[in-house]
Amino acid sequence: MAAVLTWVAQRRVMLTDQGEQLGKELAQAQAEVARPAAAAAAGRCPARGTSAPPSAAEHAEEALERIAAEVAPRLA
């Protein structure tokens, strides 16, 4: 019985440590997601190197360019 209680106590400590580590990782991931969103809200788009986020037309144009680049070699 004492062995089971010892195991449970050790397991609890291990799971508490894992929970703390996962909490830190979650906070880091949330910060990474928040940075681009904050940049877009501020009118900047660092991924594209422009001062404004892309318009719907620009998104569509970029998507069509990617599709054309993928399909063209298959058609040749």
C-alpha cells in the first residue's frame, strides 16, 4: 500500500511539472500568434514587407500564381 501511495505522489509531482511546462509553451504559442495579429491591426504586415495587409484581390492573385506554378510543370 505504501508503494502505491509513493507512486501516486511521484506521479502527481511529475504531472504538475508537465502541466507547468505545457502552460509555458502555451503562453509562448499564444504570444507568437498574437504578434502577427497585432501587426495587422496596426496596419503592418511584416511577413510581406508592406505597410498594409493584403487585400482580397491580392490574396486571390497570389493564390492563382501559386496554383499556376504548381500546375504548369504537369501540363508541359
